Amino acid sequence: MRRKFLRLALGSTVATATALAIPAIARAEDIDPVAQVQATLDNIWVLVAAVLVIFMQAGFSLVEAGLTRAKNVANIFMKNLMDFCVGALLFFAIGYAIAFGGDMTGLGRFIGGDGWFLAGDGVFSYGTLDKFVFFTFQVAFAATAATIVSGAMAERTKFKSYVIYSAVISAIIYPIVVRWQWGGGWLFQLDTPFHDFAGSAIVHMTGGIAAVMGASALGPRKGKYGEDGKPRAIPGHSIPFAILGCFILLVGWFGFNPGSWLGADPVVGTIAVNTTLAAAAGAFVAMMVTWLKNGKPDVAMTGNGLLAGLVGVTAGCWVVNGLGAIIIGAVSGLLVVYSVIFWDRMRIDDPVGAVSVHGVCGAFGTIAVGLFSATESEGLVKKGLFYGGGADQLVSQIIGVVAIGAFVAVTSGILFLVLKKTVGLRVDEQEELEGLDVHEHGMPGYVNDDMVLR
């Protein structure tokens, strides 16, 4: 029961988590042998899961590069590289303390204020986990939230402005959202706690909302819309890149969701099955919808359907059964197709569909917890074939989605406006037409023999 409680929504209050934690440096005689073995297995599994989530950066890079043009491929990979590197440094220095540190400000329900640079007793971990293992797992999630925006702002963003954005979301915006739930903040303290097991809203919707604000501030790519206002297709340069990236993300998600149990436990198998079923359902439905709608099954949209199913089930992957996971994945696969069409009509140019996959499906998946799970005094539990989450849980889920969405929209909107008015947000027209690789980084992503000989 203690393990289940600690895993619940990845959240607890600072006091509870600190009191229940088993110090990794405790002497052997202070812990029985079985507990020592369990603690070791927990730490090894979570570290492996963290590596899988970090490897998702490669998947994001390939998806974004494949769905955009060859002249910008180096820029895409550079942005994803810096999302992790800059994000890791800022999350270490500031973000982790905001998310999981002690309350030195009197505003602990909203923001942490102790444990900068992982120092002191103000930073806590969970259960048997060493705080450095827990940090490694959490920094992987922070990088994921930041990198979602890259695809929506692709092919027209100044690199220096993007690096500043990535730093701010990793250091401040994302950690505050984490604090509200996983850090034991006000969403976790609702009478019926908001539940987001692995981050449909906390990670993915946060990135998706920031993505729509960034794409809106930038404006569409040159040539994306005709004189009549209708969107034009700008094909990506490598479908194999995009689908390979989807497969890498699928593999990484088995660190994302099962790893969020924060321990080596048979329950991770159930979470893995739900993750698999939702992904498969999302891809299948997206394929069928495009096939029926356009007469041909769309490869890129099917890949996005896979990712949509994964994003959708991430919030409830512990508290739904297989049928619930399939329904969530299937609806997400349907939503992503029509969401991409909607944003195109709204003249929000999102080259890779990041707003739809992560923002729209993240919000839906989080709300779906209130439809396919049940609540009891000690948290969310599974019951029967379908779960009637009940009005209380559904209301909590809606409150969480609205609060997170509003906060991220306002803060990221202000950030992009400031960047636009100061250092500038968009490259000039000539740089956009010729490609960001040469103008922003000094060399093309692809070099042919003629270039070498010259």
C-alpha cells in the first residue's frame, strides 16, 4: 500500500515523501536484505527508464527532420540537442528545486523554493529512489516538454531565440506545472486529486500549448497559404526518417510510462500493455480515417496517430484496463487527424502536427481519466471492464487541464512576445527561403561531392 500511494499520480507532499523515503546511503544494518535488494532494483529500473526517455530525443529529432525540408535538417537536430543540454543544466540549477524542493516561500502549493543545484535537505525523492536517480528520470521529462515545441516552430525560428525559450521552459514554466501535481502542490491536494500518471497534461499538453503559442507568434512559413487563404502542403523530405522516429519514440515510451511507477514491480507489465494497445489503436484509426477520407492511407498521419495514442494513454495508463486503453488510443487517433485540419484552417502552421499530437490529445487523455477510472479515498483504483470515474474525478481532471493550459498559454505567450520584440523570433525571408542550416549554423545538413570539391 505504501508503494501504491507513493506511485499515485507521481505525487505526494514534501513532508510525506521525505518521511517515507529510504536513504540510498543508509547503512546495511539499518535495512533488511529484502528491502536492500528491492531498493537496488528500483534504482536500476528507473535509471534504465530514464535512459529510454532520453533516447526519445533521437525520435523527436527524426520525426521533425523527416516531416520538414532537407535545407533545415541540421537546424532541427541542433534544436533537439540543445533542448536536452540546456534543459539539463537549467533543470539541475533551478527547475528541480521549483518542482520538488522544500517550501521556503510560503507558496509551496504552487512553487518550490529550496534545494537549488540538488543541494541540502530541501530536495526530496520518492520511496527507495536515490535523489540523483530520480533527478535523471525527471530531467528526461523536462527535455521532452521542451522539445515538443521544436517541430511546431520549425523552418523559420532564430536559433538563439529558440535556445532562450528552451531555457525558460526547462527552468521555470515546466517545473511550476510539475510542482502543482507531482511535487505535491495544489492539484494533488484537491479533495479528489487530479491524476496524471506519466504526463499527458503535465508534459505533453504543456509542450503542445507552448507550441501553439510559438507557432502563432511566428506566423506561417512562406508559401504555406495561397492567396485564397487555403493551406498548401509542404512535404517533408524523408518519410523513412519520420517513421523511424516514431518507432524510437514508441520504444522510449516504455520508459516514459512503466518507468513512472518509480520502482521494479509487476505492475509495470500492465502499464506496458496499456501503452502498447493505445499506440496500436491510435495508428490504426488514423490510417483508416485518412484512407476513407482521401482514398489512400497517409503514412505520416498514421505515424502521428501512433504518437497520439501514446500521448492520450499516458495520463491513465495505470488506472485503465486494455479496453479503456484501446478506446483512448482510438479516439486520440481520430482527434489528431481532424485537429491537424482545424489548426491548418486557423492558419497555425505546425509542420509536424505537434500541437495536435501533444496538446489536443494530451488534454483529451487527461480528461479521459475521469471517464475510465474510479476514485476511492486512497486514490484511483481499477474496477471492472469499464470504469465510471464519477463526476468528482472528471471535475478534477477538467480543473487540471484548464489550469495548466491557461498558465502555459499566458507564460509562454509572454515569453514569445518578449523574444519577438527584443532579440527577434523569426529569421528574415531570404534565410528562410535558402534554409536555416547554412545561415544559422554555417553548413548544410547534407553535403554532396560538389560541395566538398568546391
